[in-house]
Amino acid sequence: MPALPFPPPLSSVILPPMPLSSLLQLLRTDPRLGFLQGLAPGRGYLVGGAVRDALLHRETKDLDFVVLGLAPETLATSLARFGHVEPVESRAFGVYKFTPTGGADTYDVALPRRDRWTGLAYKDMAAELGVSLEEDLARRDFSINALALSLDGDLVDPYGGQADLQARLLRAVGDPRQRFSEDPSRILRGLRLACQLDFEIEPETLRAMCELAPEVTRLTDRGETRVAPEVAGAEFLRGFAACPERLIRLWDQTGLLDLLLPEIAAMRDTPQPEIFHTEGAVLAHTLLALKRLRDLEEPTAQQRWASPIPFQPASLHTRLAVLLHDVGKPPTLQYPQTPGDRIRFLNHAGVGAKLTAALVDRLRLSLFPRDDPLHVERDRLAFLIGRHMICPGMDAQCAKLSTLERLFFSPETRGGELLAVLYADLAATIPASGQPDFAPYRRLLERLRQVAGAIHTHQAERRLPPLLSGDEIMALLELRAGPEVGQVKNALRELQLEGKLQTKQEAEDYLHERGQELLRGEGDE
């Protein structure tokens, strides 16, 4: 498997938003960066995204440097005087990972180079050293990334990056077709940047993206796609987290949706019964749901709906679940079989959960570390999608309290995500009346308030413990470990939540009298 061109950094500098002058002052005075002055006065340049972000007053990450006028061995030897040096083992000849002595942050320090592509694979590239800084910047992807800042304060901008920043425009350096032919992952990166920065894409650059999008999945002579699945997945998550609706529309416009997310592309032309969905086909409904999800980010949403669980509309899992909640509809589509019937999607939630799990694996969407905001838990996402029909699928007034406790309060964070998914789905379901029907949602919230009142004491919101453990149930009913124990335990929990059983003794007495009824599925649970 080819090395990732831009994996999540193991260690990186993260600086708060600051103007270029403040960044320049940091470069000159921060002791972590003292190696710049010691290497070669006047030869060190900060390059790429950090300069761009400083000009935009955005959070700055991953300080990357180019050093002029040194041979590779001289650069490596010089860096070793200030810390640990490790050459990058990939196509990037002349690039070193450098960690200053006593520091935890790692920087890319490189020599200027010109790239010459020798094939389709990511590593099929030869580097020519000994070129000028302007030639090094010419090989970069977009003008806003082809910027360099010297320690003397000189801003090198040979390709109009500053003007494009002011115009909020994403433009490829030079011929966009050449840039994207060299490395089609730049298409994915460009769409991600457009979403993160809220930039428009220059028309010729966008046309080249559309034309060359098939290069992303084109196979090399090694049988690998030109862009590795995990690279595509990482760029998707970064762009989606920044602006979900826009990224999906851009991927659809460029053809990437059909190439990389065919499950979502299939939703584009999947019809829905107009009696429930005047908003249109499944993808139109989904994009509207992503838009409506933002309603819950308003500070008054919690109060307006009186939710007993904090909504989690900004969670990545919530957003992904809204995107994929109806992914099971295309393969389960059934057209009307008899007069008066309607389009149906039998078990589309369950099918969608399985499709989602496979999609997460295929694009390696769980590649980010667990403590990273972009980490995706496959089972958690599949749970949200598999349960998104709980509102229209059952009457919340009849739902067992123990079921609602398990779905929404264990843990509450996941329950807050599910509540947000349910809201977005209903808010984007526009019947013939023109107004979404929130009656089932209100009934669900009322039932959840009942659960919350039962499981929380008035002392520091501690959870209500179960009356009997599994071992105690087995001893009382002379059972072996098995599903019957869980069946009885759930029945007792339901009676406890309803207030019919309040003490351990009451639970034991109930099992002595009616335990066999519970095992037969009877009783008043």
C-alpha cells in the first residue's frame, strides 16, 4: 500500500489565529525554531499552508520550511546539531522530519526541488534538487499554497496567491490539468480547501477537476488506485466536517460521488412517495436534512424542544449519519404493486446500517486516532443509521421505557446524536401540506422526559441502579447464563422505570410470584 501523501501528523504545531507580523515574530524568537537562524542566515523560508493561514488570520498548523543553498547531506548534518533528524521515506527526496532537542513538535525541513513524474503511482516521481525557490513553489498545487515567508519578512508570491486569497478564490498553479494529472489527490484536497476556507473554485481549475476526476480511481500497473482509499477518506472527512452540504455538492459536480461514494450517488435519482416527500428524490431530501440539522445548533433549540438529553448536531457522527441515513433506500426500492399503493423501502434502515459499515471500511474512515475529532466509529455510525426510523416506525407512547433508556441514555452522548438525526430527518420530510410533522418527535421527547425523571435521582444526577443483578436473577429463578436472564432483567427494569417496583425486596417478591410468567414473555412489563 502506498504511503499517504498527507496523513494525520504524529506531532504538529498548532498556533492560534495570528497576523503575518505575529507569525514572523514567532519565527524569529521562539526557541523551538532557533535552528532556522543556526542553519543558514537568510536561507530559511516558511512555506505553504502556514503562510496562507496567517494571511487569512486562521489557526496555523504544521510549520513547513524550505532551506536554500545546501546539499542534502549538509542540511541533514546541520539539523542534527539542533535535534533529531529523520529523512522522509517516500517520493520526497530532500525532505527531513526534524524534532528540536527537548521539543515534542516535528517539522518538515526540505530543499527546493522540481518534480518529474515517471508513472501513475504516487511514488513514481523523481526529484531534481538545486532549483530556485520560485521553481519549488511552481510544483505546488494551488496559488494560495505557493507562498513563502523569509525570516527577514520577505513574502515570496510568484503565482498570485495573495490576490487569490483576497478574492477568496482557489486556483491551480500553472496548468490545472497538468497539476491534477501529476497527482489527482490534489483534486480532493482542492475541494476540501474550498469547503474549509469557503472559497470559490476558479472556473478553469474546476473544469480540470471534473475532467480528471476519473484519475483518482484509475489503476496503476501495480493494480492500485492512483489515490489510496485512506487518502480519499481523509480528504472527505476534512471537507465534510467543514461544510457537509457543499462538499457533497462539489463531489457530485465533479463526478467523485459516483467514483468513490456510489451508495450516495444512487440516492440522486431514487424517487420517494410524494405523499410524504414533496422535497424530491432521496439525495435532495438528504441535503435538506443536512441543512436542517444546523437548526439545532442555535442556542435556543434545547429550550424550544425541552430535550432531556443535550442535542449533538455538530458531532461528526451525527452529520455522517444524516448523510447516510437513507443510503439503504436505493437497494430496497419497491414500486407500487397495486392501485393505490405507494413506493416503499422495506428495512432500509437495517440495510443502510450494513452499507455504511462497509463504506467506512472501504474508505478507511476510522484512520484518524480515537482522540481526533475526525475519528469515526463504524459501529456507532451504523447504530445511528439503523435506528433512525424509531420516530415514524413506532408510537413513542407505547415504546418501552427500558428500550428508550437503552437507546438514548447509554450513553447520553450517543442519544443526543440520535435525537439530532431524528430531528433532521423529520424536518426534511415535507408532506403535501408543506409542513413537517413533528408530532411523533414531540411524543418521543415526552416519553424520554419520563425516562429521565425515573433514572435520575435528585442528587447530582446519578443514574438509578438496577434492582437485581444478573447473578441474583439466576439464583432466584435457578437459571443458567443465557438470553432468558436478560429477558427477565429487562422486564424488571421496565417495571422499575414505571415506578411499579422500587426496592430490591419488591423485585425479589415479584420474581417469586411471577418469574415464570416473565420467562414465557407474559407479565405486565
